[in-house]
Amino acid sequence: MGLPGGALAAAEAAADLAGAAIRPLFRSALLVEAKGDASPVTEADRAAEQAMRGLLRERFPDHGILGEEFGPERADAEWLWVLDPIDGTRAFVTGRPLFGTLIGLLHRGRPVLGLIDQPGTGERWTGVAGEQTRFRSPMGGTPRCRPCAGMAEAELSCSSPDIFDAGTRPGFERLRAAARRVTWGGDCYAYGLVALGLVDVVAEAGMHPWDWAALVPVLEGAGGRVTGWDGEALTLEGDGRVLAVGDPALLPEAVALLRG
């Protein structure tokens, strides 16, 4: 099934609104609070999500919305927008441009539209199921994942070692030991780098739907794959373990290492 009419334009417009709310507050004095999971949340998170929700409600009153800051509205709707106004808030509040706005659209639970927007650098990845991913950047770049012969040649990325618990750490450590090199930080930006052929694998745990919904169409439209640690498609009811590979041939090896 194709996208609803105007969905792509709405996603682009929502990202523009979010960026307009975020940019004036980046590297400024912010009111930072502590959420229940101890991650920082700022006035920029809330303002950006409210702006996106307002636009999407107006254009698609029958669609559902699920956002990190304000929860679900009509979450059982056929079409569900999934929003993370600032993915990588810790980077945002420390002045590092390794964060982004994530906008995903699910049709009956399947990601069909995804957008990663970096409002500070002007970079934007846009993915639509079945189409080639598009990339806008003042610095250039082509959205195409690169081939990788195996984990021994792979550049592995992860947001932080702290995201793993006793159940997930052993699997990640096996993957890390097999990789050529590991780099930390990046959040959604790291997945954009996979789509640009600069990183080969990202493996993370504790991910929510708003963390991964937008990533699936972006990476798949660039030739990659995004799955759970079992190699299966991600679902709203999943366990939060996410694996992204630029070369689909890496998937069996990565899954075997993660699962032991």
C-alpha cells in the first residue's frame, strides 16, 4: 500500500517545525529536568513534539500519534505517526550535533515512512518503503550502504555501553570483540551514517518504538536492514533490542554473535 496523500510533505513540514523549535535552544541555557528513566528532557523536546503533533492532527485527524514526550493518541489507528523530537538529548544538552528529530509512519505496525533530521547541520534522511532513500546535506553525501565482507571488517557503533544490562551485555560483547572497531555515541545519527556507507553495524538495547520506527525505511531504502537481535522484523511489542546492518549479508553473523 502506498502512503496517504500528503504524508511525505507532512513529515517534511513537521521536521521543519521541530527544527524551528530546537535550533534557538541548541547550545543555550536550558531548563533540564530528569525524567523517570533519568534521561534529560528540555523545553526544546516538548516544544518540538507539540509543534509536530499539531500539524499532524490537522492534516490527518484519523491517524494515531505516538510520541516520546506526550504518549499515545489513537494508538490503535491504521496509520500511526511515531515521533521523537530529540533523539540523543544528552548530546543536545552538551552541545554536540549528534542528535536528530525522528518521524516515522507505521501502517498496521509496519514502518513505511521515516525521516531523520539534524536541525543544526541541515542534514536530512528521508526513506519511503520500496523507494531509494534521499539525503539532503550542505556537505554532500550519497545514501547507499556499503558492502562489508564480515564482522572482522566492520565498523560497529553504539550510543553507550551503559544501555546494556546483564541479559544483553554478553551478546554485545561478542559482537564488539568480532568487529574491526567500535565507536560510541551518535544515537540516530549513527544509523544515518550506516545509510551513507560510513558505518557497518549498530546494535543497541532498550529502544522504544520512537527510537527505531523512522530508521527502518531510511536504512532499507539505502540497501541495509534493521531488525531485532533475532533477525526478525521489529514490532511495537518487541523487546527493544535493535540491530542495523549496512550489508544484509552481515545479518546472519551478527545475529549469531548477539544470540550466542
